[in-house]
Amino acid sequence: MTQPHDNYHAARWNEPIIMEMGSEGQRGVLVDETDQAILEEIQNPLDSVPQNMLRSSKLKLPEISQAHILRHYTRLSQMTLGFDVTPDASSGTCTMKYSPKVNEAICRNASVLDVHPLQNPSSLQGILKILFDFEQIMCEISGMYKYSFQASSGAQGIYTNACLIRAYHESNGEGKQRNEIITTAFSHPADAATPSVAGFKVITLMPGENGYPDFQSLLSVLSERTAGLMVTNPEDTGLFNPHIPDMVKAVQDAGGLCAYDQANANGLFGVVRAGDTGFDLCQFNLHKTFSAPHSAQGQGTAAVGVSEKLAKFLPTPVGDFNDTEYVLNYDRPDSIGKIRSFLGNVQTVIKAYSWVMSLGADGLKSVSETAVLNNNYLATKLMQIKGLDLPWDNNVRRIEQVRYTWKQLCLDTGLTTSDLARKMSDYGLQTYMESHVPRLVDEPMTLEPTESLSLDDLDAYVAVLKDISAQAYSDPESLKGAPYKSASDQLPQNQFNDPETWAMTWKAYKTKRE
């Protein structure tokens, strides 16, 4: 069996903020002066800019050499855990998988990197063709009619769904009447949060004895005020709700729409399609399931798909092909408008397109089969670890992830799941996802191995958690101080609870420090 990473120790550099580095006069690159002939042609471009938009002082950027820049970011990378460094099953619900480097290289090509979003569409034919072709692929994968790739996060995609639902009911004269969105407690939290932001009242169905809401709980909240159902399935526990087709039909019979949050779709390729299940609209996270990759608030993209009756409400513009060229259609009076600037994160769509094209239909289905196999293999092995258990029925197979519980170990040792999670980084593994708020599983641990982990990776993961369990029972006090080998120590409790200490920008940080 593969052993835990006993000899692991993270690099720990005392790196300053880059704004505090360098000294006056240092340069990483010398920018060529503009050719005199060009200056004579364009005159001074700043003359056309209103005076109130011009800086009154020079931009304050760090003055630093190439060597110091390289050293700084290399050190930061050495203190960062990610899929390129360690197998990552820890970030449950996030679908962390290997992202092929060839797809990154494609998006760094000048034909993508140097394109301006306001170019004439006639000069964007290659990119628009990719967007159009990938839309057809997404329709085939999901059973939807048309897609938008404008939203730049899963939450933004779910928000787009909420806006589409509102626009549909407003078009029918029922916008004020239908003001309630139904979701479930173990759906992604954004399925409750974003409809609320969009102005809806949110009704949350709680799990029943099987870990998911039963059909009767839905029927009890349906009314003439129901705007729609926004749900994740499988939920964040990995449990697949078999009542979903009946729930969808009931909501639609009551006059509502149904949105399928497919952020947990990594186990469903070639198995379940939103359109076939009756859903009116859905969204996938390309930066998760489609290996774009997940970028920690970076270049995400939510692919929002709709049925034919909702297509006219999609964000503007939408891509079309007029038998001659690919065009951007802005003439859409019923559209909800723009969700994000320009066309969204086109590079993310290209990465997802490359990933799908490299796999083909059979490859996509094998992704899901492998992800489900990995998840259930991991669950079977972990159930042999002392103090760890599966909520609800142990005999019911989970899909692509599992929300476990350390309740018994914590009762036996006095530790918390947070104590155990911090210890993970002492083995060079990501600290695991515990749970979304509110916690409905005691002392939770949520893991999602995806299809990217090998058998050796899974066995090593099991060995680490087995080792942590053994240490918890033999020397629980030692775990309370973990991590010991990480790039950073345990943060003080309540570190982030005081708004007076928050600084979201360098300027705010400097002001508060002074």
C-alpha cells in the first residue's frame, strides 16, 4: 500500500507583499520609446481624454528587477498546494481535476491572447466558430436548446437562471405574483443565495430520512406564488434524489420553471440529461466539470442552457451562424441584458472545448464512470477507518462525492473536524472541505476524487486519513496544534471576524496599517 507522505515539509518563505518590494530605479523590463513618426501621426492621445479622468500623480507600482520578480512568485508557488503538486480529493463540491497543459498553451496563443472583445465579428470568425460549435456540444450533452457562456462563475450562472425565471414570468404578466423559489438544503448554497439577490423569497426543503427531501415536502410548499425550483442533483452529499422527475413535473404543473444546477455533474456525462428529465434550464461550471480549470475566483465560466421557450431571454449577445459567417446578435428585446462584460471568459470556453474534443462522447462517459468508481472505492476504504462514518444508509452508493462524518471520533477524542482537516496539510494534501453553512451533518468531511486520481493516489489518501485517525485516538492534543509542516501556522481564532482588520486592496491595507 502507498504510505502517507511522512517526510513532507512545505517550503516556508517570509515573503513581503510585492508592493513593498524593490527600490526606486529598479526595472524588470525597459519599454521602448514610441517611434517619432507614430507620435507625429497620433499626436498626444491623452488630449482627447477629459481632464478629470487623468491622474494627478504617477501610478505607484513596485520598481523591481526581473530576478526579484521571478524569485518572489517562485517562492509563493512553493508554498501553494494544488493539483499540479498533490492529488486533490479534498475540495468536495469543487470538482478539482487535472487540467491538460496543452489547453493552457492554446489559450496563450496570440490568436486568442491578443484578441480584443470589441473587434468586428468578421475578424473573430475562428473564436466565434468555437463558441458556436461548443454550444451545439453542450446542447447535446444536456438536452437543452441554446446556451450562453457569459456568466463567469457558478454563482453568476445560477443568478442568470434566476433572472431568466423572473423574465419568463414577467413576460406572462405573473412577475409580481410568482415570487418564490424552492431549493433544497444540500443543493449548492448559491441556489438559495442568488435567487434572494434577484428578489425572490427562497423556500428551502430540508432532508428527510434518506438524506434528501421527499416528494410530499415539495407538494406542501407549491402555490400560485411558485416561480421555480433551483436544485442540485446529486446534492452536495453525493446522494442522487430519485424523486426529481416527479418534483420537476409538479413544479411545472403549478406554473413554475425548473433549473438544474449541474455543478455536480461530473458523474452524469452520458447518463442523465437535464432536458430529458424535464428541466427548463440549467448551468454547468466549465471551470470544474469541464477541466478549464477551477481557478479560485479566476477565469471561471458558467454555461447556462435553456429550453426553446426561454431562449429569447438569454443574455445579450448570443452567437449565431447565418449560413455565411458567425455573428453576434444584439437585437434581442426580451433579453435579460448583460450578465458580464463583453463575451465572458472566452479562454475558459476554449479550454473546455479542447477538453471535450480530446475525449469525444465515449471519453466523456468514461470520465463519469471513472469518477463514480473512484468515489465509491474511496468510500469503501474510508469506512474501515476508526471514527469515520457515512450519514444515512451506508448501503446507498453515492455518485461523485461524499459528505462523511467524524462524529464518533470527535465524541471519543474531544477533537473537531477542523482539527483533523488542518492536519491534512502536514502530509502535503489540501485541507478538506468540511461543509457548506449551515452544517446539517455533524463534524463533516466532504471529498470528491474525480476521474483524475489513480489507484495509488486514492490509496495514499486513505493512508493519510487512517494515520490521522490513529494519531487522534493515541495523542489527540498533538492534533490541536496542527499544522506543523505547512507553509503557514494555524491562524489565530476569530482572525477574520473583525471588519476593522479587513483589507481588500493594497491601498486599504496601507491605510489601516498606518
